[in-house]
Amino acid sequence: MDFSQLRNFIKNRMRMQHIYQPVMIKTILESKEGRASARQIAEQFLQKDESQIEYYVQITKAMPGKVLARHGIVKHDSGGFSLNLDRRLTADQRVELIALCEAKVDEYEKARGRLIWLHRIKDPGYVPGSLRYQILKKAKFRCELCGISAEEKAIDVDHIVPRNKGGKTVIENLQALCYTCNSQKRDLDDTDFRPWKSLYANRESSCVFCTIKPAAIRGRNALAIAFEDNYPVTKGHTLVTPVRHVQSFFDMSSAEHKACFNLLEESKARIADRDRTVTGFNLGVNDGRDAGQTIFHCHVHLIPRRKGDMADPRGGIRHVMPGKGLY
């Protein structure tokens, strides 16, 4: 292969499913020896992996950032972290302190070895690509715990029973989790989240919300939808419901709660942008027959309010009990 053939391959023949091919070629080209180890190439992949950066951003804020701030060692502002020093360090002082930090790292690594990174080692035995694909496909490329899409956050293939507890790399012991859920689960838990996938898919053919027409939907995300009420209390009255058929607000998962609240925020912003007469909102949930629920698929009411739409609006949702609104 000569230069023109390689250039033609890169420009015209390369078929990509990820960044790996061009990054690998670039890494080899940039090497003085004209060759690169698998580790050197992997390190270049890592530099491009935003999910890894986001993971360690969260680690920085939640762990060393909080601990060092509590001890008064660092301070944090919009520009980032800085040392909480009374005066600037000299060059020699900086060198000495850096050497002390490096010695601390070396000491810790020698004492614990690779165990310090065990929370990021998904499977020391490697999950074959075909098996990984089957797991992700069955999960529809979503986290089987929080429901987030692989387009939004990197999805890992997790061992339900951890390998260090005898778990095997077989399809019945694998599940798809986003890197956040997986790192929080770690290798200390053997919870099988796969039943959530079928749970989220639960629908009732007789339910008007489960069978709502796509054209009526004004907003959606992975686990919730928003649409206008057929019997609106005010113009723009919107309902937000979980996609799954679930009767009570209190039976929804935390992921469904978050999905509904996200849609409520989006719906509120959309209504306010389109109608400048809207000056307030009522939010409400009728949970149970005795609370006035008539459609037994949980739904949150988002009711736009306008100045003067009631003579005295004080009390808001307290008016569900006659005479209790004014106080």
C-alpha cells in the first residue's frame, strides 16, 4: 500500500460505526517509530470519550472536591477548583508539594494495586461483541434501570451476579446499564434490573391514555408523554402521564417521576412562550377514587392561570374542598 492508496481509503472507502479507525491510523502516524501499542491507541480513544470525562467530572465534585473543601484545602467557584492559600507558593514549594502528592499516589497504588480501579473494570474476562450486542438490542439500547438512551449516556453491559461472586459471562447473567447506574451498583450488588424493561412496556388496551393517538401528543421522552386535556379547565390545560400503565403517582419509579417532571417543565415553558397572558400555573394529581381520580392511569394536571380568571384566586388547589380555599 502506498500513500495514495492509504489516502483513498481514508477519504473514500472507510466505513465507520465509531471514531476508532481514523483515531487508530492517526495515532500510528503521529508515532515517531511508526507503530503504536494497543494501550497507546486505547489512550487516544479515551481522550475522545466524553462519557469517561463526564464520569470523572462527577467523581471530582462528589468525592475529592467535597472532602478537600471540608478540610479547607480547596475552594470552588465558576472557574473551577483552586487551593485555599494565603499567599502564592514559590517554585520550590510547588515542586516539593507535587513530589509529596506523587509519593502518596505511589504509596496507595503499591498497597492496593489494580483494586483501586475495580469499580471501572466491567469484566476482566471480556464480553464478546456478539453477546454484548444481543444484550443492548434486547434492552433497546437503553439503561434497564433508569431508562436513559445510549444516545444520551454510554451504556455498559453489567454482570448481574458479579464475576468476583461467581457470576458467569452468559446472557442470563447480563443486563444493560448506563455507566452511572453501573458504577453506583459496583460489584457489591446482584440486583437484576431487567424486569424493569417489561414493566415500562406495560399498557392497557382499554385505557384512553395508553391508546392515545400520536398526533395528540405534545411532548414525550423515554418514559412519559404530554398532551392537552379533552375537557380543559383553562386554555392550554395539559396532562403529563407515564408511558407505562400505572394507577398511582406513588407507584411510579424515580425514573418515571423525573421523566414526568421534565415534561412538566417543558410544557410549562411551551405554554408560557405561546401565550403571554399566562401568569401562573396550578399543578395537581388526583390519586385514588376518593381523591377524584376518574381515569386510573396516573396523570399530572398542568393548568395555566391568567390574571382575573377568578375573582379571588387565593388558596388555589385548596378549593378542592369547598370552603377551605380562603383562609
